[in-house]
Amino acid sequence: MAEKIAIVTGAGKGIGRAIAVELLEAGFFTALCSRSQESAASLEAEISSFAGNFMVSSVDISIEEEIERFISSVAEKKGRIDVLINNAGVVYTGPVEKTDTEQWDEMMAVNARGAFLMVKHSLPFIPNGGHIVNIGSNASKKGFPGWAAYCASKFAVLGFTNSLREELRDRGIKVSAVLPGPTRTDIWDSLGGKWDRTKMMSPEVTAKTVMSVINQPPGANIDEIDIVPSTGSL
């Protein structure tokens, strides 16, 4: 079987990190990026046993020039991109009137614009049979008080995904949305309030779901899949 090439954004922590490990264990060559150099270095150390099957880069996906350099480096090394997983995201919470404009702009720049830019610059290297998976959220379909800006960015991701799927259908490129519910990651440390993490899913749940999505046979595609904790909504 020919080697498959995958890109994962936001791979330094949480869901992205779990997806990276699943891909490596499945034999993919993975090109991984994280905005944080510290997280990128930590990830590289964790997956060192897969040496030769990955590359890790520090990339801010809100900056188009950094995306272009990253995609070019993958293309120069491997020639194509079989799977693109847009996972990177940031979140700030709070009432609308107390949401800083800078926070709104950052969430839109990373969560929505970043996914668009990754797709735009990757598409020339994605062949027929390729697959794009955009990681949204249950906040892609439902509004939550105090999360308006984040929900707006994730609604945008789902709308982009749905349109992209139709646009690329004739090119034989699959497009899927994976929408996880509350997940035990360290992002909750930066948010105010008390969160019962015992009721949340592990990042590995979403990672295994992503693998199921990209392993669908050639004649099938999962357009959208919601993942919710068995304990229900928080």
C-alpha cells in the first residue's frame, strides 16, 4: 500500500495531538503544526519513536505566509497531501458586551480563516481520492450563553465545510465535518467557571472518530458526524 500523507493543525495538544498519534500508528506520514513552539517541541519528543514518519513545525495559521511556507515544505518533501485535518482553534468566553474585539478577531482568524487558508493552499496538492476533515464543535450548530463569538467562528467552519464539500465533489475530494462535544483538554484551564471534566470525552474519542471518517471506502463519505459525551450536555 502506498504511503499516505496527512496534515494536522493544532497538533501540539488535546484533540490534535491524539489525532496525530492515531495517524502515525496507522502508518501515515504526518505533517504536524502547532502555533506554540513549546507544544511543538513536546509533541516531537512524544512521537520520537516514529522518527522518519513525521515532521513538526511551529505555524500560526492566522498568518497566510506561514501557512504557505508550511504547505510548500510538505509538498516539496512528499509531493502531495492525501488528508488535511483542520483542528486548530482558540476560545474565549464572556458576554458579548465584554468580549474584546481583539478576541473576536483572533477566534475568527484562527478558527475560520485559518481553516480556509489551509484548504486554499493545500488544494493544489490534494489528489482525487483526498480527504479534508474540519473539526468543528457542538458549538457549530447550537448557541450557548457567553460563547457567542466562539459559536460564530464554529458556525462559520461548518458553513465553509458544507459549501466546500459541494465544490469539490466533482474533483473526487471528500470533505467531512467532525463536531465533538465537551472534551477533556487543558483549554478549560483558561476559561472561567467550574467544569465537571468527569462528564467530558477524552481527546482519543474524537481521534478515533476521525480515523473512522477517513477510512470510509472509496464510494462512501461521512459528511458530518456529531460526537457527544454519554453523560449528555454539561
